[in-house]
Amino acid sequence: MTTQPRKSEKGPETTANDDDVQRPAEPPEAPYTILSETEKICTILIASFSGALSPISATIYFPALNKLADNLHVSPSKINLSITVYMVDPNRPVEKQIFQAVAPSFVGTYSDRNGRRPALLICFFISIAVNIGLALQNSYPALMVLRCLQSAGSSGTLVISAATSADMVVRSERGKYLAYSTIGQTVGQTLGPVIGGLLVHFTNTHSIFWFLASLAGFMALIVVVFLRETCRNIVGNGSIPPQKWNRRILDIARRNQPIDSDGTPRPQSRRRYSPLETLKICREKETAIILVFISFFFCGFTAILSTLPAQLEKKYGFNSLQIGLCCLPYAFGTLTSRWTVGYLTDWNFRRHANRLGLKIAKNRQTDLAEFPAETARLQLTLPLVYLSAIFMITYSWVMASQTNLAGPLIMIFLVGHTMSAGMNTLMTLLVDCHVQRPATAIAASNILRFPMAAGVVAAATPLINAVGIGWAGTVLAFIWIVYSPLLWVLMKWGHDWRREELKKRDQASQKEKEPIL
């Protein structure tokens, strides 16, 4: 029995067993984001400057340390504890240490599930209230308590700022946008000491906190009016409109919201919100090593900035304004690293992709299943670790020798450049490994780096008094060198570890999708 030909409603006749039946072509891969280049850059810049509140809140404080110690009649070591509690309070039980080390864990996980904008606004409102309280207080205990709360408000802004960039930027282009995504942090580090020095020199220490409260209010207004929601759990690649209450005023005024191509909402995860997600990330072998070295770099950063005011006053007789200006080379070092390491990061990524025959498409995410992301990123990190150690030792002994001021200023520029560049390559790798939950991953870095930095700040002045700044800096650099083999281990076995973790996550996702009987 032969198969009778049948007529198609459209086109020529075909047979049921025709091997050449035309099949619809697969739809093209959706872009990673529907935003134009200009919209993407503007969104990243707004988020980046929103994140400036955290570094400004920290660095604006350093030129005022000596004057605060005099006003409150306490020693420099005690006033340095107000930096320590801003990060984490070592004198309190572990369950109460929810300041800058732990607060971003809640904020990051919340923003990954509910959106960047509401999380940012919560941080700003907390900062406004606490900074007003700091401006009105006149006692050391009140300063310590409110500094703890201040860190809870400001620290989350930097996490959300970095996550906003990760929402829109593919792995192969992270270096290209690094300058935009980190300019807020750099401006905060650059202008913070200068603004603090000016305010303390011409007014008083209370004016610092009035300035921070006003800045937080201004940033909150910018977010409400101009910042679009980018969280991929909420808006996907930007084609799904956010909740009505989560829309920026600019879109409400224009009444033009993106509409999903098929009109169906994207399914939400069944998993409940839990800040413990941050701790789970820390247990992964690859992530743990990355976090350790991010913490080492951050310890060097805080060690220099927290001890620089006392060293400059002791050795050169500088006032608050002069101390603030002397912090500028350090900040400029971090600023210039954004361009050097940004270019090299993308170049090395493309080099490895070409070697493996992988196609790098604009605005398309690169699959890391077979890509050695660890090698591509750590080939830049390792030289920066050793350069940072060399520059740290040199800076310490130059400062100890009380040479011409140009000597320590040049060295803090170089050490700021290499430490910032190294930390940025590690943060890039961290986001590469956790692209579906970038805010949670970035918040995880705070779990370790802020308690470690708090310990360094608390111990720095007594250590310098005991052995001198030369040997103190040498000890810190020696720790970096001793632990650097961990990065070599990560470069060799990190890819395999990452695939194991991906397999575990896939299995966990399948279990979640199983029907409950």
C-alpha cells in the first residue's frame, strides 16, 4: 500500500515519508541584555556611584582619627577600634557580628531574589538615619555603637553596585566595563579622605556625618528617579517589566515598559529567601580560596589607610587636610588599575577562547563548562600578588626611614595600583563562577575579608609600636607570598572543582522540580 500524496495548506505537495520536509529554523539566541550600549553604561554608572557610599563612609573618616581621639580624650588605638567595629566587632559574640561583615549577606541574597532597587533604597534609608545620629552624638560609646549600624547601611550598596553590572555584562566583556562599574568605589576612595580632611580642618568632626546623611539622601533620590531594575530573577534580560512598585519614576512618566516577547511571566524559583546562601558559597573549595586572597589584599588596603594618618603626623607633622591630600596617590593608584587590568582581563579571556576555538559573540554569554576561567583570570592575579608584596615591603621601609615625602607617596601609588588590580581580577573570577547570584557571591567576600581586616586594623598600631612600620609591612607581605601557592592549586584544579559544584547544583535543582507526593 503506497502513501498517497497530500496537499499542504501552504507550499508544494509533500509526502508523509519525505525526508526533505522543511523544519522551522531554531530561534536565534536571545541577547544577554536588550539594553543599548548607552543605556547599559548609564545604568552601570548610576549603580556604581550609588555604591560609592560605602568607601566614602570608610575613607572620609581616616583624616579625622587624630582629631576624634583628642576630642573624645581616647588613645589612637581606641579610636582605631571605631574602624574595627565598622567592619566587625571582635569583642562581641559571633551571633551579634552582623555589621559590615555579615549585613551584605542579607542584602545580597535579598537583592538576588527581590531586586537591586529595593535593596539599595533600604541601605540608603538606614544610612540617613544612622548618620544623623552620629552627627548628634558626643561620646565614645555612642560613636562605637552607631558606627556598627552605619556599616550595616552603607556596606550593602557596594555589593548591589557590582551585582548590577554583572546582570548586564557578559564574561568576555567584564574588563571593558570594569572602569564604569568601579568608578564609584574609586571616587569614594579618592575623594573621601580629601572631603574628610577639608571638613575636619575648617569645621568639626560632626560635619562629616551631616555630609554622609545628605549624600545618602541624594543617592536615594537618583535611584528612585533614574535607576532601572536589572536583577535577572525579576526582569530577565530586560524584556520583562518589574513589579509596578519597583519601576523608576522616569519609566512611569514615559509609560513605556519592556514587554516579554511571548507575554508570559518568567517562572520564579521555588527556593525561599535565606541569607545562609552566602555561607553555602563560602564552603565551595574554589570560592574559599578566592575569598582568602581577596581578604589578604583588603587587609593590606586597610592596614595602610588606617596607619597612614598617625605616621604622617608623627614623621612629618601634618594636619588633617594635609593627611587627606596624601591619601590621593593611593586612590589614584586604584583608579589607574581599572584601565590596565580591565584591558588585560578581556584580552586574556579572548586569547584562551581563541586557543580553544570558542566563538566570542557580542552580548552573548560564554559557557564556562569547558573554558579555563581560572587560568584566564589567575594568570593576571599571580604576578600582581608578588608585585604587591614587593611594593608593600618597599613602602614600609621607606616610611620607616623617614625619607623625602615623595618616597612614600610614590610607593603607596604603586601598592594601591597592584593590590586593587589583583583584587579586581579575583572579584571577576568570583562573579564568573556565580553568575546566577552575583550579589550573594560578592557579599560572601565580606564574610571573611572584613573580620580579617578588622583584626589587622586593631593590631596594626600596637605592632608598629613594637617592631616598627618596616617589619610590620614585611610581615604582611610575607603572608601573601607564603599563601600564594593556593592560587597555583586553584589554577590547576579549580576547573574540575567548578564542574563538580555545577553537577551538585544541577542535581539539587532537579530535586526541587520533582513533584511533592
